[in-house]
Amino acid sequence: MKPEDDRVRQVCRKDRALLRAFSRRSVRRLEGHRRLVRLLRPFLSVFMDANVRKETEKDRLIIENGAILFARARAVDADEALAIFEKTKVVDRAFLRRMEGLPLSVHVDYNAIEPVRVRRIELILKEVAHLFRRWEADVSFDEAVQRTYTRSDFQQILATALHLYNMETRIICRSARMTAVPAHVLRTASETLFAVLEEVSEAVVAAAVAETFRGEVKRCPDRI
């Protein structure tokens, strides 16, 4: 199986749609926090768009590598996850370039980020293998998910993936610096942003699960 396998494209397409919906809902929800909006207005949309683009590109890299590991019948282990973690740093550099020119400086603290990102990498690699193992030819993503997971299992996987995304965003925001804005104000803003992201995650996951499991739900086999 090659990375361009149609299953890879379908998973990446669903992932991209989920993250974009998450970003749009988050920005709308943040507009209700007037102090935060006043502080972040010059770059809020740009930051959120760049951050979700970073995550989409990172996820594509992980999904493609997960497909390769599955095709080679290689188990997911810590060494594989760490190797992919190193590859994701290229995506980070592109993200930081998109931040240039904004009245905001961001530092990627890999000592803080590594445990969170590696957990997310391991989760995605594991679930790609689990899904692909049961994904028959000419079956859609939605049907493959229905055949592989219970509704609650799938919801938990999406919720965990988005929570880890939010945790990494929180770490990145804590490193942010703005001219003439005290550090404690930015820390408060980052905590507010994190709380909003966690709140929005629930609605986005619920919508994604409802869409995937619309119609008849296939009987789910016991997980291995």
C-alpha cells in the first residue's frame, strides 16, 4: 500500500474538514470574549488558520506514515513515533514562517511539546492501523468507521485527539510574547483560549460522530 492509497486520502480529507470546522467554531466562540478579542484581534484569525494548517499538515504526515507501517505489518512503537515527531518539526518551521510579520513572537518549546505530540502521533498511528485492518475495498470512510468502532469508541478517539491538539496549542500560546503586553496578560489569554478550545471540541466531535454514524449503523466487531 502506498501513501496515495484512496483510504489515506479519505482519512486526510475527513481530518482536514474536522480541523477546519473546529477552527471556525473556535474563532466565533472567541468573539464573545471582548477583552481577549481586543488583545488578539490583529492576528487571531491568522494565528488560528496557521495553527490548524500546521495540524492538518502534521496529521497528513502521520496518517501517511501510519499507512506505510500498516502495509509493512510493522507495529507502532515509541521509536516509530519519535521518528515521526522529528519529521513534524519541518511543519513547525513553516508555521513559524507564517507568523513572521505579526506583532507576536512564538517559541516552540519541544521539551514541553514532545510528550503531548508523541501521544497524539501514537494515537493516530494506532487507529490508522486498526481502521485499515477492517477497511475493505470500495467501502467509504463512514462505513469503515461504523464497521470498526462503536459510536462511543469513535467519539472518545476524536475527543482525545482534539484534546491533545488543544494541549499543544496551549503550550505554544504560553510561549507567545507581544510588545507592550505584560506576560501575565498573555498567560491569562492563553488559558481563556484553551478553555474555549476544550468547550468547542465537544460540539465539533459530537457533530462529526453524528455525521459519520448517520443512517444504519453496522454491527461492530470486538476490538483487538
